Amino acid sequence: MKFENSLNVILNDHQLSSELRDIALKVVNDERVTNEEAILLFDQGSLSFVGSLANYIRERKHGNKTYFNRNFHIEPTNICLYTCTFCSYSRLIKKREEGWEYTHEEIMDIVRKYDGVPVTEVHIVGGVLPQYDVKFYTGLFKSIKAHRPELHVKALTPVEYHYIFKKDKISYEDGMKLMMDSGLDSMPGGGAEIFDPEIRDQIAGGKCSGEQWLRIHEIWHELGMRSNATMLYGHIEAYRHRVDHLDKLRQLQDKTGGFQTFIPLKFRNENNQLSHLTESSVVEDLKNYAISRIYLDNFDHIKSYWPMIGRDMAQLSLAFGVDDIDGTIDDTTKIYSMAGSEEQNPALSTEELVKMIKRVGRTPIERGTLYNVVRDYTDVVFESDNEYKGYLSLPVLHDY
Ligand code: V47
Ligand code: SF4
């Protein structure tokens, strides 16, 4: 098979150190790599080496399948009490009038704008402000479910939950149960940043700690519910901090099995207090996807978030361990102009996304939030497909 050929090339490379060869053999034998080995991969593994291993695992788990879903995002506010140095939201707290603070009804107006649009998920996350409390969010989740019961509500992170439960003096356990009973279906992966306390304190001081983030996910999983996990990388952290972060996620996943997807988030340096930092290179980003795939053996999915990294990079990531490229919505002009924000919102139609995936030799699968298959696009032909005649005969990335 194709991927075995590329692994054979690696294993027969006489230049390869014995440590790296041992890691490759572990991957072939489906064994877990250690933290030291993961750091070695970051330090010494070439892009082609880690990429081949990650692609081997990706194809062993999913073959060519590449998942996406149809969702829309709502950010209740872009103003935040916290002062995370990597985030542009915190800058607006001193000039609140420049931001937005949607009311319950304004959020419901956005939800209603998607009536009749075949989206399966709403992803709600934004800044932290006092008026967005337990009562506000439980009321909101109930209203969304009353309006559109089958719409999956993926909302808020432990950053918000920690803040609102503390304010209302309720335990994490009672709070998460209340959220579940109000209609929350799953938790997105945000707010994780980097768990290491020293680094976290420097970039995200004041908000929930790494332990609290992990504890809230654990409680949520114990309720039988699912969530995602992220890692913000490429700022002031070292490789050992990334590996420590992955280690904590892998340990919790061993315990609960409740994580679905890991999403590495590349630090972007515009409009925030860390603008002086240079962003990580493409090679660094691909290596990070690959090593995440190699290390997180108990996570089913690795997702690249295409609105943030761009279409080309999303395509490339599919050869470096990634099997999911997040969401799309159709008829974006209409939807976004109705929502009042027009062009600045990244959006890609299902047709474009499907073609983007097929062009790199993968099989597009539309999924629900919990990875139920909504539609397999293998044999779906679009009217405009003749524009793309021949692309499937191009060599695909994973043949190299
Ligand atoms: O927690 C903030 C990150 C996250 C920057 O679970 C930044 O399906 C890069 O978690 N550069 C929120 N990243 C987004 C998020 C997410 C996105 C897509 C899908 C899912 C999912 C989750 O965005 C924050 C923070 O880590 N972030 N500022 C920045 N300057
Ligand atoms: Fe930004 Fe979230 Fe930090 Fe608030 S808590 S400043 S929204 S990253």
C-alpha cells in the first residue's frame, strides 16, 4: 500500500538515528510514544519523517475519509474582561462602544436567519462579561432548542463556565448538569491555550487554570457528553510545554474517552499584545499537526481549522495527520449580508469544500458534530464538475 511504501523508505534510510527509527517502529506497531520521544520528534524529526508517520496513522484510522460539517458561529460579544495577551478581544474592554454585546433576542435573530439552511450545528463562543451569566446561557440554550430542536448546540468553554459558576456560587458538577439539561450538546475545544502554569500565567493570566479546564471537561465527559480540545502554539512556549499539554489531554482521554477531536491553533499575531512575535512557519505548523497525530493515539480525529489557516494549508494538512477541516455554510453572501457582516467572515460553500478535499485525493464526508455521517460525497457530481476535469488524475500528496 502507498503509505507502507513511504514508511519503508524511511525505515531503510541509513542516515536515520536509532532513536527516530525506534519511534517509527512504534508507530508501525501501534504503540504509544513517550513524552521524551515527542520532544525528540519536534527537535530532530524532519517534516517528511513526521509527516509520513502521521499520514500512516491517519490512513490506518480513516483511510482517505476527510470530515467536515455545516455549521455557523455566533459570538455573543467581542469584548472580554480577561486580558489574554494573544487575543484581540481584551483590547476593547476600555472602549466598549466599539464592540458588540448581543442580547438574547439579537442572538435568536441570528439563529433564525439560518432557518431552512441545512446546517447541523451552532458554535457559540465569545468574550466573558458579567451579563452573560448562568441564567442568560441556560435561557439561550433553551430558546435555541425550542426553536430548532435538532440543531446541535456546541457552546462555551471552561473559561466561561468557570467564571459564571463561580459568580453564581454553584459547583462545576451542578453547573454542567444544568447546562446539559438546558440543551447544551457539546463543548468546543477553546480556552485550553497552554496548560503549563508559568506560560499560561504570562499569556492568559486570571482566567481558569489548566487544571480547571481539564476538570470541567472531565465532569462533562462523566455526564456521558463529548467535547473537543485545542492547543494554542507558536507564541512564547517551548516544545516541552506543547508536549506537557498533549500529555495532560492524553491522560484525561485515557480516563474518560470523551474527547472527539484535537485542534492545534496556530498563534496569529495581528491586533494583540503579542504582535511583536513572529508567527510559526508552515513547516512548523505541519510538523505540529503531524506530531499531535503521532502522540495522541487515543484521539480519533485531528482537525485543522481552515478559516484560520487558509485553504491551501488546510489541503496540505490532510497529508500530515489531519482528517477533519471543520465547517462550512452554503449561500454565504445571503446569510452573512443578512447577519450584517458581509465579506469579513470566512465562509466556503459545501461544493467548494468538497472539491478542495477531492483535489488532494481525499474522500469528503459531511458529518454531524458527533461524527455521524450526514453524506458521503465520493460519487457526488456537481454541475460545474467539468471545470475540474482531470484533477483526480493528478498525483495526490500522499503518493509521494
Ligand atoms: O481559545 C484566540 C484561540 C480559541 C488567537 O472545538 C487564537 O470545534 C490564534 O477554540 N491566534 C477559540 N488563536 C477557537 C476555538 C475553536 C475554533 C474552531 C473549532 C473549535 C472546535 C474550537 O481561539 C481560543 C484561543 O485559543 N485564539 N486568539 C490568536 N491571536
Ligand atoms: Fe480572548 Fe478568551 Fe482570553 Fe477573553 S478569555 S481575552 S475572549 S482568549
